[in-house]
Amino acid sequence: MIKTKLLVLGLALLMFYTVPTTNSARIFGFFTTPSRSHFIIQESLMRELATRGHDVTVLTTFDQIGKPLKNYRYIKVKPNEEDEMESLKDQMMNNAEENKDNFFAVLPKLVNSMTSAASHLLNSPQLAELKKEQFDLIVFGWFINDFQIGLASHFNVPSVIISVVPNVKLMRDYVGNPAEVSAVPALNMNSKGPMTFLQRAKNLFIHCIEFVLVNIFEYFIMNPLYVQHFPPDKYPSYDEAKRNVSLVLINSHFSQGTPSALVPGLIEFSGMHIKRQPDPLPENIKQWLDTATDGAILFSMGSNIRSSQLSVEKRDALLRTFAKIKQKILWKFEEDLPNKPANVMISKWLPQDDVLAHPNMKLFISHCGKGGLSEAKYHGVPVLGIPIFGDQQSNIQIAVAEGWALQLQYSEVTEETFSRTLNEMLQNATYRQVIKKLSFMFRDRPQHPVDNAAFWVEYVIRHRGAKHMQSPAVHLNFFQYYSLDVLAVLFVVIYLSYKFTKCAIKMLFRKCCGSGKSIKRKED
Ligand SMILES: *[C@@H]1O[C@H](CO)[C@@H](O)[C@H](O)[C@H]1NC(C)=O
Ligand SMILES: *[C@@H]1O[C@H](CO)[C@@H](O)[C@H](O)[C@H]1NC(C)=O
């Protein structure tokens, strides 16, 4: 009798002591976006969590590039065959060629590609197997795939979102972050503020458009997809599921854009994927860079744009320009390149972060993805930007305004323009001086961004969703958030009081005058 009681007590104590720690949590990372540049950033956090002793499982459509790790289970799903991403990339390139970066023209295709990639993973047999397991936390990679959020309800666990974009409305809504319309310029304002009257008017207008678009997007695209994957008889509603997100990690740092107010549930991580110490370079690349006594240039259009998409005229213009300079060029180029000058080396794949860390690196010619620009800033390398699509334009414009970059439109690339811009960047020391200063501002933090992000993920696990750090704004609707309901009541009260007072004065007046008249009549 006593023995069993002791046993029960012992078990209870054991459970009490083992549950609340984060020594080794089971973490599931769900990454659907068919863009490797996104995955590189998302995976850096998952690998850090595995290194910290957590039992990490990751589901994606990419081959693993990094070394296998202890506690790190990597499950690859075959990519969606009907994916339109490739044709989308061609279209983006054509747009750049004709100098019309028309975001709204490619938006439907982008939305379609991203949502179908997410559905593909949600329907995969690999996920069906994983659904039988138990986890302590789920980490979602975000990019136009919000309906995935129902998975957290399936596992009944808290959730964290990694967003490769900065503080946009879709992210703010998850955590109830304020928009600061008058102080903080929207992403496509390409400015750092403070704004003039006209800029503020434009910013307000952009926020209104964003408000309408986001609501259309949520109502007509995300909610139906959510209901399809997470039927209402078994799952909470889409809105309820969204309100249950514990933490959103965003790709920004106040030294990169405009400093803005952040609620505790919104954490900036820009630079998280950059290694604390660069890895040793492959021998051939190391030798090429070590011997670049006049400096080296890295040229990469990122993982989304293939070099075969460059037109032959543009490619030759670049090569002729390179042949005339004394620096060594390292070009990420996926094919053969006959007749390349002696100072150009090509490679299908490059460890970009490690290459940019090389002391001989003088310039980075880039398509200006956010990840690459962060790496350049971190390592203090000036940038010549040739933006193609989406946020690349605004990324480079901010860098140009900060004084460490120059921009060339893809449609305007000729031997003449390219060599003029390239020589200006190589010969004018200003860009280098500016970026050294900004690099220090970017790196000067209490801890490496991946340590900060991992701390907050573990915090959410330790406090089982950390509901105490959620802003109450998450639970207010539009009218409540802007106190429009209160103002409406106030208005009605003021209006009624005014009417009532007016009426009362009238009646009083009539009584006085009325009695006055009757007196007068009596006198008659
Ligand atoms: C919210 O998340 C917690 C886990 O953190 C879970 O227990 C709860 O059921 C979720 N609620 C909804 C409405 O999804
Ligand atoms: C170097 O670049 C800066 C910034 O664009 C410019 O103000 C300056 O005049 C340039 N210096 C020379 C010598 O061209």
C-alpha cells in the first residue's frame, strides 16, 4: 500500500521535474517555400536548435547542403511537379529585360506557386507519417502560405513563424504590432524617414491599399485553403488559429531600415544565417582569392536566377568589361563559359558567406536579395546591384541611399554603363569607408542573431506558448483597435446631448416668451 503511494508520488515528482525544461524539446520545422534563399535562412535556426541539443525534424523539398548533424532529422519531399516557379522566373527576367518590374502582373502566379507548394507538402505521405508523432513546438517558414498554421492545432503545440520579409501587415497581424503609419515608411516607399507631408500622404495611401489587399487575400485565398486542409469540425477557425501564434521572427535589424516599435512577440533576426566564424573555403577558391593581390570581386545573381537566363549580349558586355580590370572575378555561373578572360573564374556553387568574408574581397555584384545584402553588410563589402524582382529594388535603393552601393537597371546593362559603374565602385574609396562603419553598426549586438532567435524559441517552449507576452491587440478587430467603436459612441452621445440641450433651451424660451405674450394680452 505505502509502496504504491510512494511510487505514485515518485512518478508525479518525476513528471513535475521533467516537463518544464527546454533541455531537449522535440521541434518540427515545416518549410514549404520553393526558394532556396529562404530555406538557407530558415535552416540556420533549425541547425542551431539541433546543436543546442533539441531533437529537430525538418520537412522540405530541398536536398540537404550542410553536413548532417546529431539530433537533426532531415526529410525531403519530392518537389511539386506542377510548380510554376520556373516559368515565373523566366517572366521576372523578361520583365527586368524590358525594365518593367510589374509586381502586380506576376502576383497571381506567385501566389499560386506558393500556395500549391504548401498544399503539396501538407498532402505529402511524409507529413502523414509525422502527424502520428508528438512534438513540443512547430516552426513555420512563412511566404504566402498562412493556411499551414492549422498544423499547430493538429499537434496541439505552440508555433513560431520565420518570415524572410520584414515588418509587413501580414506579420504584424499575427502579433498585434502597430503600423506607425506616420513615422515608418512602408517597404516600397524606398525611404528611411522622417517623411515629408507628401511622403506621409503616400505612405498612408499604401497602408490603405495593403489593408484592402491583405483582407482580400485572407478571405478569398487563405481561409478557403485552410478550411480545405483543416476542416471546421475538427479544427479551430482560421482566425482563431492565427491568433494562437506565439512568436514571429522577422528579417530586419534597425540599423538596416527604419527603427520601429516592436511588441515582444516580434523579434528581428537579420544576419541570423551568417556564420559566427567563416568555414574554410574549398582549396581552389581559397587559392584564387588568396592570390588576388589587386582585390577580388564576387558576382552572383543568387539561387533563383540562372546564368543561362542572361542574354548573350549582356553576358559578353560583362566579360569584355572584366577583361579590362586587374581584379580577379569569382562568378557563380552554372554552365560552361568559353572564351572567358584569364581573371574570371566560374563555379556552379559558391559558399557566398565564406567568400564575402575573405579579406581580399573588394566588391559584390549582386541581384540584391535580402540575404546576400545582409552578408555584404556584415562583412563590409560594397555592392553593385542589378535588381531583378520584388524587394530587390527597394533593398538596393536603401543601400544606395546609405552610400555603400550603386545600382544599374538590368535593362540598361551595356559595356559602357557597366564599366563606368564598376570603375566608379572600384576607384572611389567612399563606398568602402561607409560600409565599414555600417558593418560595425550591424554587427554590434549583445549576441549573434541566431543565438537571440534560438533564445526566444526556447523561451516559447519553456513557457508553453508564452501567452503572457502576447499583445492584447491580437484580439481586437479593426474598429476596436482604432477605438472607432468608442469614438462612434462618443459621437452619438455628443450629438444627442446637443439635440437635447437645443430642445430644452427652445422649450424654456417658448415658455418664457409664451407667458410674456399672455401677460401682454392681459394688458390689452
Ligand atoms: C493554442 O495553442 C495551444 C498550445 O500552445 C493549444 O493547447 C491550444 O489548443 C491552441 N488553441 C487554438 C484555438 O488553436
Ligand atoms: C565618390 O563617391 C561619392 C559618393 O557617391 C561622391 O560624393 C564623390 O564625389 C566621389 N568621389 C570622386 C573622386 O569621384
